[in-house]
Amino acid sequence: MLSRVAGLLVPLLGRLDVTTDSAGGPAAGSIVIANHTSLGDPAIVLAALRRLGTEPVVLAAAGLWRIPVLRRVLTREGHVPVHRHDPRAAQAVRDARAALAAGRTVLIYPEGGLPAGSPAEEAPPRTFHPGLYHLAHTTGAPVVPLGQAGAPALVSGPPLEQAARLLTAPLRRPRLCVHVGEPLHLGPGKAEALEAARTALTGAWRVAARRLDARSRPVAR
């Protein structure tokens, strides 16, 4: 249901542009990694993946499960809560492994959270947390980089600014760009594997960022 809602809602808020390096969406049993810049980008990513025929299992902050109605939806659809800085964090990797073994595609945000201050300009992906390596290393699943740009124009800044951006989005129709890169298999070394994944995601993000209007959406170098 989350993917369907995102697929309906996001085109009403902005102009979604999805490109890929290969035909079709991520193969079943893949790990999709996406950069995280805004509270709005999960909806953008889900809408883009739905357009490509993929409805993933999402690893998301456990705090979302505290919202009663949302908790029922997330649980029913098999999404995975991530308890950061908590002994239960390892359970997220086990649940993601089970989803991959069942042929589902898994979506994770390897940066682990939003950048401080959630700035309105685009910036490349930050350092990855090791959960991606453990999941890819233990399953052998391919990793598919998905770069998105434009989400800060939809939701960013302090709470009042976030609300203002979201409420005015249907009038402004900001451009929302997503690019899906080629899948890769991570090597056995953790540091090297995480850097290879980050490089691939940065490349996908740069493709998406270049598609934005450079006059209105500055890109960090």
C-alpha cells in the first residue's frame, strides 16, 4: 500500500523523472541503496521503484512503528524496523535476509539518517553504516544504487518551512529526479566494499542531480 500511495501522491506534488542504466527495475532479491536528504525522499524512491515495477521491503527507523495506523501498515507489508544504537539493531539484518531469501527486493538507506540540519541544497552521499556490508556479504545479493535529487525542494528545513514547502509543492511542481545505476556485487573487505557502494551511489546521485535545473537547485561539489 505504501508504494501505491507514493505512486499516486508524488506526481501530484512534483514532476517525477526516472532514468536507469539498464532496462527494467532492480531484479528480485536485490538490495537497493538510496541517498537520504529529506523526509520526502522515501516517497519519491518508492514512487520511482513502483514505476519500474518494484515494491520493496523497506528498512526504516523504528520510531515509525510508534504511529498506530502506520504501524499496522508497515507490519502487514513486511517492512523492517531499524533500532539504531540498540541491541535489537541486528534483528533488522536478519529480517532483511529473510526478505531477500523470499525473493523480495530490500530498500535501505546506508547513510543511516538525514544530514544535520536537512539543508535545502543537494549534496553527495555521506559515510555508510556497516549494516549494508553485513547484509550483502551474508546473502550475496546484488546491490543496486539509486540516486535521487530534488527532495529538499519538497520537504526540508525547520518544521514550519517543511510544512510550507509541502503545502505549496502542488503549485510549484518541483522536479524530482531518480537514477538507478547498474547492480554490483560487494567484495569481501568491509571498508573496500562500503566505499565501492558509496562510489556507485554517488555516481547515480550525480546523474540525478545533473537533471535538475542548475539555476534553481545548486549542487555541492
